[in-house]
Amino acid sequence: MFSGIVEEYAQVVALEREKTNLHITMRCSFVDELSIDQSIAHNGVCLTVVRIENGTYTVTAVQETLERSNLGLLREGDLVNIERSMIMGGRLDGHIVQGHVDQTAVCKQVEEMDGSWYYTFEYALNPKMARRGYMTVEKGSVCVNGVSLTVCNSELNSFRVAIIPYTHDHTNFCRIEAGTIVNLEFDIVGKYLAKMQEYENL
């Protein structure tokens, strides 16, 4: 379980394909604090640490994860937003994030507004999934590349978010531009409410 409050970005130092899996090796400031089998969100995708050596750690993404997220597009030198799992009893500063990416979206526009930025994202609309809560709502929560954000200008298949300077500088939003593919996780609360409504209609 995560909160969508990214700790920092890690830099990809190596990528290794093994059959349909992708082993991703990264470097971050707290490698020495990690342990094998630990769960970490990478651009919002929950992955398990499988190796730690020489100041780096490695995680493995399976084919289904690669198809649903942007991890398969990574290249050496790319920046990946990372967050360790929540500690029970701590503050939930973002919103409830599972680390289960629903789909990707493409950045359509970046606007700088007096020191902050507005990013517009567009995603493939699936009406059946939207009825199940896979959508955004005005002033609701959404997770973009693992970052907990508040939605503004929610449309059928697009939305906009505002990014403050701290978030811009400490996450990979500093490299997101028009055409960049990002990961989306829609709000789990909305999914449960939509599912409950399905049962009410039985």
C-alpha cells in the first residue's frame, strides 16, 4: 500500500530482458536501507526488490506489467519515481494507492503558469471500465507515474493536474512533455463505489 507521495526519483542504470520479463537496475539515495523482497512503487507500479549490489537494486517486471504500464519504454538514464510502502500508523498525505497501474495515458500539453505547471493527459476511453470506476472526477484523486494528484478539468477521456515547483523538481515530471507516456491508477474508492452500485441493481 502506498500514498502517492514520491520520495525521489531513481535513475535506470541497466536493463536486462529474460524471456518475457524485464530486470530493471536502478540507483537511488537509500539503496543501503533496502532489503530483498521489499515492495517499492516505480512510476506507480509495485515491484519487488530481487537484488542489491554495488549501490544499486534490481526489480523485475513481468509481461502483463509491461503491457499495462510505461516500464517497457524505459531506457538507461531515465528517471523513475519511487516510493517505499506506507508504515502502519503513519499519516496518509496523498491518497490510497495500491501500486496496480490501470492503464497508460499520453501527455497532450504542458503549460507553465507563474512558477507552477499544468499538465493535460489523455487516455483511451473504455465505457465498460469507466462504469466500473476507471475514470477521473473533478477534484478527485488520480495517481500519475506514482504521484498522488488532484484532478481538474475532468473530461470523458482526459484531465488536467497542477504541479507545484517541489513536485516538478523532485519527480520525473521535470522530464514529462507533450507525447510522454505515463502510468495511471484511478482512485480505488471510486472503483469500490461503482462495484457496490452494480450489486444494488441485481
